[in-house]
Amino acid sequence: MLKEEAEGVKMEDDDEEPPMAIQIQPDVSVRKILSSSDTVSVGVSVITGYLGAGKSTLVNYILNGKHGKRIAVILNEFGEEIGVERAMINEGEEGAIVEEWVELANGCVCCTVKHSLVQALEQLVQRKDRLDHILLETTGLANPAPLASILWLDDQLESEVKLDCIVTVVDAKNLRFQLNERRDSSSFSEAFNQIAFADTIIMNKVDLISQEESDELEKEIHSINSLANVIRSVRCQVDLSNILNCQAYDSNHVSRLESLLETNKSLTTTDLHDSGIRTLCISEPQPINLDKVRLWLEEILWDKKSEMDVYRCKAVLSIQNSDQMHILQAVREIYEIVPARKWSEEENRTNKIVFIGHKLDEEVLRSGLRDCRP
Amino acid sequence: MAGESADASTIATLSCARCEKPAHLQCPKCMDLKLPREQASFCTQECFKAAWSSHKSVHVKAQLSSIATGDQNSDLISQGWLYCVKKGQARTLKLPHFDWTGPLKQYPISTKCVVPAEIEKPDWAIDGTPKVEPNSDLQHVVEIKTPEQIQRMRETCKIAREVLDAAAKVIRPGVTTDEIDRVVHEATIAAGGYPSPLNYYFFPKSCCTSVNEVICHGIPDARKLEDGDIVNVDVTVCYKGCHGDLNETYFVGNVDEASRQLVKCTYECLEKAIAIVKPGVRFREIGEVVNRHATMSGLSVVRSYCGHGIGDLFHCAPNIPHYARNKAVGVMKAGQTFTIEPMINAGTWRDRTWPDGWTAVTADGKRSAQFEHTLLVTETGVEVLTARLPSSPDVYPWLTK
């Protein structure tokens, strides 16, 4: 067999004339790689909330809406472990819902930077012709923070997916009861975590309560998390721009953060809820030293200084010796400080930091920030 | 000058295989066969035509070699060797379909190695699925090891070093990676240890062998090492319930200058990273050091795989990326043990995974090198637990002085 095949090979090339040589270009595979790095990554919105609050209603509303977007919804039961073996993908396309069970290969978990959930989502994006957004609907997940940590990837990874926002759906009729419920004296109901970590909160079923009750409830929600965008709804019929493409974790997308921090209204909540979870805003007019800020934040986020438990942190920073406005984002221990854009001439350069958490000590935080002066 | 831009400059410096003038054309047959660009480039169609009668022998040689390999593989298949797929959970008779990024492809692998009953085994040895490890608190908190644990780590790491050295000694052209695996397996068992990779999430062999464009997690198979190859052997030993992990990239026969530079630079990346380890240093900083050195040499850093905590668990907190601007959490403290294992590429940093579900290769088919040590943070600095021993073979010219 070998001899004949070998002779066949020799015969092929016995032409006197060579073929036309081809212009050298970057390898096609490299070109594909390079172009893939130019494509925009697909946003992932995490939808959380109690059973019955209206998550499924929201999802159906999104899938049925005639917005021309291809959206995949992944329903997942997250237990103790955030792992995805199989997920149901609903693709809303011009109103029709196509259900598809997708087997997501268990990613190699050893020494990989990307969690298997991320790898599964990336596979999904690669498989589909065009996907505009992914909704991750969670059930049984008390605390969205670990999920946020997994999905908030380093920009350097140039992943096909990125965390867009965390949306919590709350049941206006039952929220007060859920907030007051305690399993034992040392733990809070899941409602607090779901509110504290949210970027957008949909207060659903407002038709079941009065206007005054709605206003009270919104105040209460803001007392826990002043940064979240609270939207009232009936049957989760909301403007989709509040849930899709929020870019809440994009280091380039600062305008929403800026406008939040510009408001004269104080973001600090003074009416302390029983839980002690609240929002605190502190400011400092002078430019501060970046290294000192990092050390100070790490003491708070990593070492739990003064027993404070910070859930989220966002800030606009004026850094010494830099003409760039820096922004800070933190979800539990994971944080980043990145330059965002140049301060404009007319702007009033200042530092404004918002903390959402438990047992926040205003004095300790204020003096810590002062110590970051050069 | 890293990653993709290096490709552009490489094209600019390609010279005609016949007259050495700058080349802008390439042989289409060589492209088809995925042969190295250096011998396939020509300045004009005329030069290509003139070189044709001698150039075409390159195609014949490659095709004959490919047929020979095909025949060898058929023989092995008939002896029970099979191709690995589905992360090691299944085998097939035929080579899986894939757009191979470089000259390398999957080869059949041999049947499973046996571990004697008296060797203490981790929980995945039985059914391929770790249970203790994924559910442990040590995935979130970095352990500070007790003096007793540290002593056990020293023992395990010394054994792992000796096993790797044994593997290094058999590397030469003509040896298969399967034979290297056998050496690792036997040496580990002889020392009373269990080869941690074996059956870890169904990984089919006792060590990882990563040749040329393979970045990491290469599965030992029937392919013979060739003169000019570079090969990384990654060994982890589990001894008395404690893991020790290290790897080195070796030269097979005579290796070209670019590969020698790649391996040396990678060695230096690890060296420089280890040099900054001491209490108080942020884990994030490792990526900055590695990235700086690699980039300065025109090379890129793999981003998908990272260093990891190690001890009673094979992989645990912390995660230590090797690229810059990462958000790794935490600072080093005395008593922590972890690995640093930079993977450095000649071309793009991006990787792809073979149909076997494990082997990571460079997306552009260019070569990749890696080095790894298990480290202990001490009160004043670092102790390299898997350090070279006086008996370790002399394989790096820059160390022989």
C-alpha cells in the first residue's frame, strides 16, 4: 500500500510547471482571530429575584417583544455550585419562541481563568449566527455576587461575552414582608443581597399596591442601594434599555456613573434599616494618590477593616498627577480602578465614592479617604 | 511588539528560498500541506519556477511522512490504541475532524496504566470526578499551611522533581510522548505516589506532554519526537495526600534559534516572577512581571490558563493569571503555597482546544513554551519547593556556566 501511495505522490508532482505562487498575507486563521477581536462581545444580563416576583413574566415579555433582537435566555437552577451542564435556550425571533436544549460541555476546571459557565456561554455565542444578548435567569440563587464575580472578566481576555447588568425583580406586594423575614438573627433574607447587588431593580406588580405604598417601597429600596435604577412595572412591561445593553461593568462606559455621582441629592442613606445594610457616599475635593487608594480599598474589601462588609462600591476619582478621570468598580473583593476619560477644562475635579454594604462606618471611611491625600 | 503585530513584521522579513531577496509570494502546495513558511516563500513567480524542480521534493517528503504516520497509526489502532475525545470520557477509531492550527494532530493513545492497590489515591482515581476539591472552602480562601503541612509539601515536591528529571533523561528524537508518560508513571509509583493528572476529570494519562504549538495539557500519545521539536513535560505527584506540581520545556535534538529564544525567555519569565514573591505582594503583580518580560522580547502571554494554589488539593485558591491588568484578589502571606506557570507564545496569545477536550494549542500554530514551580511564601521571601537538584540533568545552556 505504501509503495503505491508513494508513487502516486511522486506522480502528482512530476509536472514541469509549478503552480501560481500566492501573495503572502497574514494567515487566514490569524486573520479570523484578528477580526474576532474586533467584534463586540455579547452582553449577559443576570435576572434574579424571588420565585413569583415576575422573572418569567419579564423573560417572556422580552422574548415576545418586537424589538428585532436575537436574545438567548438561559434558565438555570443554581444550587450550591455554579455549574451548568444543560441549559434551555429560548430564542425570541420575531415573536416566536424556539426552545432548544443545549448540552454545554463541562469546561476544564483546572487552572483555567474562565469558569465553566463562561466557557459554556462563549460556546453558545460561537454557535449562533448572531446573538445580540444573553439573559441568565437564576432560580435558587440567593446571592448574585458569586455569579457577578464569575462573569466580570478581565478585559484582557477579550471574551465573546461580558457582564452587562444585574437585574432584580421584586414583588411590590410582598417585598416588605420578605425584607422583614429573618431566618435567624445573624443572617438576612435573600432580598437584601438581591437588592444590594442589583444595577436595576424592577418593582413589579405595583398595580396591587397604592401610590403611597409604592413611594415608600422605593425609598426603602434606595435606602439599601442608592445606586440602583428602580423602575416600577405592571407585569414586567418595562423599557428594555433598562435591562439590555446597560454596560454597567464596562470600564469605557462612564456616563451613567458620572451622572449618578453628579446629583446634588445625597446618596447616603440615613434611615438605617433594621438590617444595617445601606448606602454611604463620601467625597474629597483634593486629588488623591493612586497607590494609597488601592491599599485603602484592599484593607476594606480584602481585610474587612473595622468589620465592615462592603457589597458594592463605585466611584469617580481625581488622581494626583493624572489628567484622566478614573473610575472604580467593586463587587465584593473584586475591584478595578481604570482611567476613563480626560477631565475637561470646565469640570470640577473631585472624588466621589459610594459604598453599599453592612456595618459601614462613616467616620472610618471618611478618615481613610482623607489619608489618601498625597 | 507582541502578539499579532509580530506576525506582520515576520512577513516583512521573509526571504526568497532561492535568492534571499524579500519574499512576497508563497507556494500554494506548501500552504495546503501546512508546511513552514520559511522554505515556501519566493520573491517572484520566475524565481519560484526556477526553484520548482528542487522545491517540490519538500512536498513529497511531507506527504510520504504523513502516509508513514498514517500507516503506523493504523497498526496501533489494530493493537487497541485509540483517539481520545470528549475530555477523555470516550475513544474513537478514526482521527477526529478539526481545523488543525499547525503541523501537529492528535495521535492514538495507549490503554490505561495501572496503579497498584497499596498507593494512596485521590477521590478522582476511581470515577474521574473530584468531589472534595470543587466543594472545598479552599477554593475561596487561601490556606496558610502549618509547619507539618509544609514539611509534607517539601517531601512531595522533591519526589515530583525527581520524577520530572527521570522523564527529562529519556527525551530524544524517536521517543514517543507515550514512552515519556510511562517513565513518569513508573517513577511516581516507585516513589509511593499517585500521578495526580491520571483520571483527573477523566484525563487519560499520568502527565501532560506538550509539543511545539501545544500550549499545555497535551496528552501523551503515539507521536515520536522529532529533531527540532520542543516538548514540555508537566508532572504532578500526590504523595501522602499532598500534591506537588512542576513542568519544564525541553529541546529535542537540534532546535532552531527562535525556539531556543522562546524557551529561554519563558524560563526567565518564571524566574523574574519568583523573584518578587514575598509577603505583602499582590498576586496581581505576577502577571505584570511576566507580561513585561515577554512583551519586551516580542512574545505573547497565554491568558486562558493560570497559576493556582496547591496542597491537599490539586487546584485551589488563589488563581494567578500571567497577563497584565488582571483583577486577581489578595496578597501573598507566609505559609501559602501556589504555582506560577507562565505559557509564552511566539505568535498570538489566543488558544484553541483539540477535539480530545484537553489539548490547548496556539490559534496560529506557532510554538509555545512553559515552565512551572510550586512555591512556598516564607516570612522573608520564597522557597522554591520544586527546585532543581544537584542530580537534575543539564539541559539548559544558560544554566551551565
